[in-house]
Amino acid sequence: MKDWKISSENTVIDEIINYTAYSIGAFMGDGYSRFNVMPQGKGSWYTTEVSCMDLDIIERVQKEFFILSGTKYAITNRIMSSKTILFTIRASKKIVFDFYNCITVYKREVPQEIFSLSDKIKRDFLAGIFDTDGTVKKTKTSNSSMVSNNPRWQLGFSTTIRQVVEEVASLLRLLDVKPGNISEYTKGPYKTVYALHPNIRSFIDSGCYFHCKRKSNRIQDYLNHVVGSETMYAAPLTKGDDIVQACAKA
């Protein structure tokens, strides 16, 4: 556990964020917390966890939980009905519960401190929230006789809280990433989802990244296809699109 001290340049909270920005983003995406109380006042405990299908995400969160709390919590896993393995890191200390919930206002706001911290911290936070609530989709299209079955990539981020999407868009702009416009759609009968589709090339050029290997491999795949191609098609940014297609050489 790091010995947090106030310096002339940083507050304690800023210094903690320097070491935990990624896990803050991951908590906002796939995190869960609860204060548990046993019947008849027989005890209480705190639960703060992050669960997802990618072990590398959970391992990084485990390290940042340790930096904050001094405890190396075990990673557990279980097989879902879909046969997917779900990995979980679960912390029980009050300091972890208090920090992640207070800094994110119970997952409803991007921590305001991150906007004034370094670009590296901004990118680490965005990596955490994009690893969990972001996507890199690759599809194949055949929209003309000249170009058939060429791969297309689309970067996306979505959540049910519009303020979070607006603040993520603001962070992206600070890093010179073109976030596009916010769109919304209904998922199920009552849930509204808000989404961004940032320009994938500006995302890469800004130094933004995915820590999750499964998703970062798709970014690398995109680069492998577009680098060296003679032309590249990008959908209009005014529509918030980021679909990029590597066109065949003439």
C-alpha cells in the first residue's frame, strides 16, 4: 500500500488517481458495489468488485486495488450459461468502497479531477472505461463491384447515463480525438442507451489505447490493413461515424 502524502503540487486525491485511473474507468464500466448488513445487527461488510470476460482487465484492476488498499484480493472465475468465463476481483475494505464510489458519484460521473490531470492519466482512465463499456467491431462489406469483402472497423462506447457519455466525449476532445455525436437507442422496453462512435484513427493518433488484448488486437489488425493501402475511406465525421475501410489498390 502506498504511503499517501500531500505535496506542494498534488492533493492526496490527485496522487491516488495517478495510480488508479485505469481501475476507476473499469469500475465505471463493469463495476459493482454494495454495503452489506446482516440481520439483527450481527455484522456488516463492504463489497467493491469488477467482473468481465477478460482476465487482463481484472489483473490490472487487482494491482490498483492493491496500491490503494494494501491487500492483494484473489481473482475468481465462474462459467456463465453462455459458456463464457467471467473473471471477478472483489475487495472488502471500506477504503476501496469509499474511494471508487465517492470519486465517481456511484458511477454517475467521470471524476472531475481527471480533466485537470496529465494526458497519460486521461488515457489510462479512458482505457479502463473503453475496455469495459467500449467496442471495436470489425465487419466485412461488399458495397460495390470494385470493392468486395473489405474489412471495416468501428469504435464505440455506450452506457445508460448520458452525463457519463458527454464527459467521456469531453475527455476525448481534450486529447484531440474526434468523438462524433451522441446517439441514443432503446434496449428492452424501458432502458435508453447513449452511445459514441469516435473516429478510430484520431483515437490511435492521440495515444489512446485498449489494455484488453482482445480489443487491442483489433486495433492492431486495423493498422495492419490501412497502413500501406493506397486509399482509405472514412465515413463523415459530422454524423459521428468512425467506420474506416481499407480500400483495395487500383
